[in-house]
Amino acid sequence: MADIVSYSREGDIAYITIDNPPVNALSLAVRSGIQQCVRRFVADAEARAAILICAGRTFIAGADITEFDKPRQDPWLPEVIEEIEASPKIIVAAIHGTALGGGLETAMGCHYRCAVPSAKVGLPEVALGLLPGATGTQRLPRLIGPQAALDVMVSGKPMAAKAARDAGAVDHLLDDENLRAGATAYARKLLAAGAKPRRISEMSIDQASVGAGFFDDYRKSIAREARGYFAPGQIIKCVEAAVSLPYKDAVKRENELFLECMASSHSRAQRHLFFAERACAKVPDVPADTPLRPVKKVAVIGGGTMGGGIAMNFANVGIPVVLKEVNQAALDRGLAIIRGNYENTVKKGRLSQADFERCMSLITGTLDYAGVGDCDLIVEAVFENMALKKEIFGELDRVAKAGAILASNTSTLDVDEIARATRRPQDVIGWHFFAPANVMTLLEIVRGAATAKDVIATSMAMAKTIRKTAVLVRVCFGFVGNRMFFPYVREAQRMLLEGIAPERIDRVAHDWGMAMGPHGVSDLSGLDVLDKVNNEWKQKPNDPAYCRMVAKLTEMGRYGQKTGAGIYKYEGRNALPDAEVARIAKEEATRLGVPQIEVSDAEIIERLFYSMINEGALILAEGMASRPSDIDVVFVHGYGLPRYRGGPMQYGDEVGLKNVVAAMAKYRQRYGDLYWTPAPLLKELADKGSSFRAWSEAREA
Ligand code: T1G
């Protein structure tokens, strides 16, 4: 225990040093260690002040999230913080790296806080569906005021050290990054000034800043971005308590609200995602120390909407990009799309003019394949046609230098077949970006049968470099994301034929948490694109009703938003129900013998998401994805599924796989085996009363 937290003294300054890599999380051992060292300091007559400091790359980055699903073990953090604060001698927190969550709460238990200039402090618990449950919601408002404290806690965004000092969360900004020396000098200065322990719990809150209606106005101000999330509302209640109750009572209230968060499906989902987003970066059969191929220059084949967005990702991080097009007009159009995107970002104040010009200067154009011959990575981003992609890869095979990575932005097609168009299939890989490619964070990386491990490792590392969340998948039609999205769209389309209004289906999906309902998304992506994909799909179900309205509306030239009409008609970006579509759907239903039915909102959710979950179970059993949590990352980062649902597989576990299978049995009875036969893995886990999570943990054990 002692060596994770150690006590030492130099003269009259004591050091309580935490060394719990990688991020000094407040595990049980750390909490007990701090408590013992504080007691030792208080009893140490030689020591006049103590510095709480961390070894390694960061100050305490919070409570140990891995302990949250385990039974509580004392000492609990609020207790330890109370004991620090009660010390009759001053304790100074010396902050470097990130003081987050319980880490900042611990620092606010100390009497003074100093930080190196590069440090950050924050209370990001909201990102885990939680709230700062160790007196953070009571202490931060006392230090920086209710408004600023709410902004920090509800956004979850950390403050830079200087901003924190200016706001009052940090007392002293050290001159440089020399933490120990700087903190020691600061403690000596405090002693010399006769500084006494300053206890935040005894401070009052600036009531004047909280007028009538303050908290309701605050709720309204965050309503849009916090839609559906539980924790932000809980945080506001804590600060309301901070303003209206004595400290001890407010801390009790904070704890009640914290436990409500902890017990919520939201927090289970968001904590699941925290680890899922870290796990998906690890490829079981590709060692972490696999040497990477250098990527100093990149090319993008095709300057359309996707190609332009893809090129921006590299320019944004300082990597020169060559955009290849078939003719000057297309090239000019491609470069103009990019320039337009950047200009919009500058207009919104999210990019400086200087950065805009720097990015544009990194993007050049060429009409000649020879112009991409010296690139380390070439991303093909032309429209979804196998023959065209094979022709391009044949050309790239001819001109690209040895060792260049050849990536395809195909969203559904067989990467192995594309690779076979070259003599270097080991260098071919899928890089499936999501539209808009310069905005969406997901990158589905598709390893082919021959793809080399260093190509996979380099692709995963490059994804991090261009600030994408990469998920590695294997080759099947639609890979993971689209393959699971098809059943979701299929059911939405089927309900359309059955007489359920598209706006109702979309409202139910939106209320469940989707950023946009299935019909709105179909119109946004383009019904013609969906129809093309369906026609390319060799294993398309033998079902004449399968996405019939997509095909029908495409035949009529109603492609969606881009043609002003699709499933909805559009006034600008406003989607309006269109009676004409309802009439056509009814007509098609009659022709296909599809009965008109009434469905509940619960049925809409079950059909949309259970069909997805079932496909996910097939994908896992086939090994197309390594973990259920990888699938969840795909849907949260690429398909607008809210973090508080955790992803389709986490949702399945939350609902209970037994219930998923039971509901599927209802639809199997109505529709037959084609779509509603439970995947063997799903059936097996449901029968065992198990979960995807347990299945995944057993495999990784
Ligand atoms: N608990 C347990 N493990 C943690 C952890 C934590 N708090 N933070 C990080 N890890 C693991 C992580 O899983 C990974 O493991 C490794 O450390 C490196 O992390 C009572 C309730 C600090 C900014 O939310 O935001 O305090 O994958 O890859 O990119 O009020 O980690 O190597 O096996 O992310 O350099 C509040 C969470 C907790 C901060 C570093 N704190 N951490 O980022 O490295 S709740 C947080 C982060 C709380 C109290 C409440 C980041 C980081 P592995 P990494 P990084």
C-alpha cells in the first residue's frame, strides 16, 4: 500500500507522493494511502506544510472507474477529502498533467493549489453519466461561482491552468514545468506569509450571482445539447443545493444525486463507452510495438464531397495532400469544396485565417497518376462501383512507390476483390470515412485477408493522428456499420409499407435518442445511393418488399434532400410529411400484399434496434468485429446513436438478451424466419441469461 502513496520530508516540508500509473486514479490503495500519509503529516512535528504531488505523467485523473461496478470499499473519497481539509497545517496540491474528477476534488480538499502552465483541471464526470460526487459540486461553486462551476461540470471540459488561476480554482501558476521545485517554493512562500489552512467548505457562495430563475434559465440554455442525458440535470440540482443548503446538508444531497446517476443505465452506458473507446484501439493479433510505415505525404483519389473532406483531415494536422481528379473542372470543383468548408469554419470563428491559409497551402491537385507516385498513403474516394475501383487500384499498383499504403473509402464493397486488382494485396486496406468526412469522428478500418500487420498498425495510428476513432473490422458486405444499419432501414421501410407514417417512426427513434430518425437519414444520404447499394448487394434478401419504397422513390427521381423530395418533401432543410408518399406506399403495399397494421412506439423501437442487435451477433460470431464494444463505438461515432445508450450491443445487454429474443419471437411469428430468426450467439447468450459483455470478457480473459 505504502509505496503507491509515500510520505517523505525535506526539512519542514513534507511530500505525499502518489505513484499509481498510468493516471494516478484514486483506487482503494491510493485513498487509504493518502489518508495514512495525511495522518502521518499531522502527527509529524517537524513538518510545517505538506505538498500532495503525483509521480508520472499526471496529477490524479479521477476516481478509479474500474472500481465502480464493484462493492464500495472504505475509506470513501469524500471522507479522505474531509480529512485533508481538516489538517491543522497547510497542505498544497501540486498539479501537473490533468487534475480531473476526484483528482480536482482532492485538490480542492487541500488548502492551496498550484499548477504548472501546461496543466489542466476539470470535473468531466458528466461524460461518464455521473456528477462530481466527492464534494466537487459544493466546492467548485464556492471557488469560481455557480455559473462558471456549472459550465465546467455540465460541459465536462477541462480548464487550462491559467484560466483556472484566473477563475480562482488554482491559487498559483508556477513559472515553468518544474513541478516539485516550484511547489516547494510556493509552500515556503505561504509559510513565510504565515498562511493558515483555508477550507473551501467554510467559504460562502456568491449568492448575488444567482438571481431568480437562474437555474431554470440554465436548464433552458443547455436543453438542446443535453437532450436525453440524465446527469446534467442532476448536476444543476447539486448546485441548487449548494446555493440553498448548509454545506453538510448539500453534500448529503450531492451524494443522493450521485448514487442515482451511478445506478442509471445512462452511466452504465457511458462508462462502457469510456473503456470501449480505449479498447477498440488495440488489435489482438497486431502487437503494440509493430513498426509503423512512415506517412509524410498523402494522396486522395476523387475530389467529390467525400474526397474533399478526407483531404482536409490530413491538411488539418499538417500533412501535405495531393488531390487527384480526372479533369481540370472536377479538380477545381474539388478544391472549391474544400475552400468553402474552411471558409465556413473561419466564419464560425472556429479556425483562424492563418490556419485556413496554412491548410489550403498543404493541398495541391493533379490530373496525372504520376502525381501521386511519391505518396506514402493513397486513399481512393470515388463513387461506389467495383469496376471503377479495380481500375483505379490497377493504376495505383503501377505508379505507387513500394511500401505505399493503398486505402479504399468503399462503404460496402469487397476489399479483397479490390486488393486482387493489384500485385500488392498486403498493402491494401479499407478506410471507410463517414460523411462529412472532415467532421464525423468514426473511421472503419477494413482489414483484407492479405493486409499486412504493419499496414493495419499504421492505419490505426494514422487514424489517431487525424483525430478519428478507428474501429478495425473484416471484409463483409457493408462491413459492421452499414451491415447493421441495413436491417434498421429495412424495418423502417417495412413499417412505411404497413402504413406507419415516416414522421412517427422518426419521432420515436429521435425520442429514443437518435440524432435523426431512419427516414430523415435515408433522405440525407440519398435514396439513390441506398438503392445503388441494395442493387450491388449479392446476398440481398429474396423479398420483393425489401426497401421497396427506396427503389420506387428513386425510380421517380425523389432522391431525398438533394432533390427536394424523397420520403419527405423539403422546404429548405425542413422535412415535411408528403401525402403523395403515403399514397404510393399504400399502392405498393396492396401490390405486394403487405397488410396495413397498427404498431406501438415500443414495437417501432424493438424492430429498429433488435434487428440491428441480431445482425451484430452474427457479425461477432463471424469474427467481422473483435468485440461487441467495437460495434458500439461504430454506432456512437458514426450513426448518431446517443452515448447514454452505449451502442446497440450495450443496449441489448441493458434490455436483457432474453427480452430481445422474446420480442423477436413475436415478429418471427408475424413475418417468418427470414429476418427474425435469432442469431445462434444471441440465442445461446439469452438462454444462459448472459450478455454480450460477459461473452466478450470471457473471450479476453
Ligand atoms: N480510472 C481507471 N482507469 C483510467 C482512468 C480512471 N479514472 N483514466 C484513465 N484510465 C486508464 C485508461 O482506461 C487507459 O487504460 C489508461 O488509463 C490511459 O488512459 C468521485 C466519480 C486522464 C485525460 O473521467 O479522461 O472521479 O487502455 O488512454 O489519452 O467525483 O484517460 O491503457 O488499459 O485515456 O492520455 C473522472 C478519465 C472519473 C478522467 C488521459 N475522471 N480519464 O488520457 O490516456 S469519475 C475522468 C481520461 C470521478 C468522482 C468521480 C483520460 C486522461 P488502458 P488514456 P490519455
